[in-house]
Amino acid sequence: MSSDQVFAELARGVVDLHTAADLRERLKSGKPMRIKAGFDPTRPDLHLGHTVLMQKMRQFQELGHEVVFLVGDFTAMIGDPTGKNESRPRLSREDVRAAAETYTEQAFKILDKQRTIVRYNAEWLDALSPSDVIELCAKHTVARMLERDDFAKRHRENRAIHLHEFLYPLMQAYDSVALECDVELGGTDQLFNLMVGRDLMPKYGKRPQIVITTPILEGTDARLVDGKIVGAKMSKSANNTIGINEPPFETLQKLLLIDDAVIWRYLELLSARPIAEISEQKREVESGSQAVTAVKEAFALEIVERFHGKEAAEQALLRRREVAQGGLPTEIEEFALQADGGVIPLSKALSVAGLVKSSSEGLRLIQQGGVQLDGERVEKENAQQKLEAGKRYLVRVGSKNRRFAYLKVT
């Protein structure tokens, strides 16, 4: 591809680009760029909202550029004040490290592991001396900080703004100095922080980074009101997420329950299909020549397959159709089971819940293929399977006279 074609590809779906001229110039040079995107591990799981940005990272990788997946293990302890009317609760280093353990594993479901550099910003931020921090603070002003909407609002309303919150955008900006980034990616809510990095780099003798923002994905509870999508962004705190590690059936169910008018937003931001094809589907739905349920099913299959594989996606859809056709009773009894050592054998769980007369009968039934767990038959070789504490399972026992139950293991 020519540099102009590459530029058009990279600019697809982008909200902010500072600046287009800078990006065109660096692309024309033919030299691979270093692309950075930071993720603060305040929660242990990545969700579909994160993947909007990560898909853009993967795009840069496929075009031959170097991508740095930056884990903000230091900045997460400060707490990003973006969009907050109050100070965030402080996190301990232990909390952050525990959450960070799952981040990279999940990230590689989207990014090319062989072409991804993983860094942790505590590497250089922990090493800053008090005089280094003072020097960093001297390169920015309070007036600039108060240009930020959330700080300005809190200042007008006489709400507290703690000094450590001013340090967050400075520390994030210093990441770009330390890594000598060509491009920093972030969601639209991160524009202020990213621009601080662009402003700071020349003050340390570095070429200013290009800033690119991608859209923020609304949560599963979003609705279309007066022609506009209304709803909080996808986040764990809002309890409106679809985690990329969630079981296939749960992921599929959540996607199919997205509001019919909002599903097009999900398609535009998450689907690998061309925009022209999505637009055509929308016209067909509006004209009545195609059902929106068919569009949603195809999209849900695409997403589940992306993170769990084709077979898991197809099984999830089959189970969904079985449920829709009355495959599950309207009321399913739930049993709480105590696990010794964190696990309980499935055969014993069936017995404790009263679904079979004994553990041995449960084991025999499993070996005969008469037990399903979360919609999938338990194969003979997995007859000794154990259920883990902290999880909830849907079991089906028998075929003709089948019984269903939820088993919640504690």
C-alpha cells in the first residue's frame, strides 16, 4: 500500500488525530514507528470496550509498526481522575499487581504476541527522585490543568482536587518521554492526558508524539433516545460490561440482548466487517428485508468466535436457540454447595443437590453421557471433573426425564 492508503486505513474510526500532517510525514519516511497504549490494571479483566483501542493497536502491528502494551502499575496507584467528580479511591501496589496478572494474557487474544512489547511504567516512575518529580511539575502549569473539564468543574463547585491527581497526567506523559513514542493511542476520554504527553516531550528534547483517540463503547444498558445513544461507557463499576474472558454462552446472550437500535454502534466499533457492508445491512433491516435478530446473531457469533473459537461460538448459539424454543424451564432451582479445598467433584455435587441418589450414580450417569454442564455434554473422559468454588454452573441431568439446576459452589 502507498503511504496515503496506509494513512486512510489508520484514520478509519479515529475521533481525534493530532496531527494528520505529522502522521502522513512519518508514514512517508517508511521508518517503523513506536506505538504506545497504556492500561491501568484497576480491575482484573478486560472487556469489549478495551478492545476498540486494541484493534487499532493490532492494525498498527499488521502494518509493520512496533506496539508497546504499557501496564500502568504505577499510575494505577495514583488513580486516573478522568471523568470523576470526586477523587478516586487509592489502590495498593498489591491490588494493582494482582489485577495486572491477567491483563497481558487477555491482551494477546487480540494483539500479536510476537510483535508486542509489554512494559510496566513502575520501571521508570519508581526511579524518579524527588528532584526529578519537581522538575517534571515545573514543566506544566496549574492553569493548564484547570483547562481539563473535570478539574474545572470540581474547582467551580468547591470540590476537593488533591495534588496527587495533578500528578496523574504528568506521570502518564512521562511514560511517552521514557519510551520515546511516535504515537500514543487512547479513548476519547484520554485526550487531555495524551496531549500533555505531546506537550511534554519537546521539553525533554524528544520529538512530540502523535495523538490518536478511538471512540468509547457504551455499555450493554445503552439505549437510543431522540436519535442519540444514551448510557454510561462500558465499565466494571457500571456493571454493564462484556468481558473477553466471559463464557461463550454468556457473551452471546449479552450481545443478543443489546438494544436493537444500539447494535449498529457495536458493529461499527467491534466487527471486522467493512463499514459499507454494515451500512447495507442497516438499510435492509430498516426496509424490512432482513430481521435485526439475524444481524445480531451473526455479530454475536463473530465476537464469540474471536475470543473462544468457532466450535464454542456455534455451541453457544445452539444452546441459545434451545433456550428460545423452550429448552429450559421458566424456573430452575438453585443449590449452594460447600467445596472442600476449593473444589467439589461433579458427581458428588449432583448427589448433594438431590439430582441423583448417590455420588456413584452421578458418576455412572456422567460416564453414560447423561449430564450436561453449562450447555455442553460432559464426556466420559471428564467423568472425574470438579466444580470450582466461586462459580455458578447450570447442569442438566438425564435426557427424556431431564432435570435442570443451578449449582453455586462456595
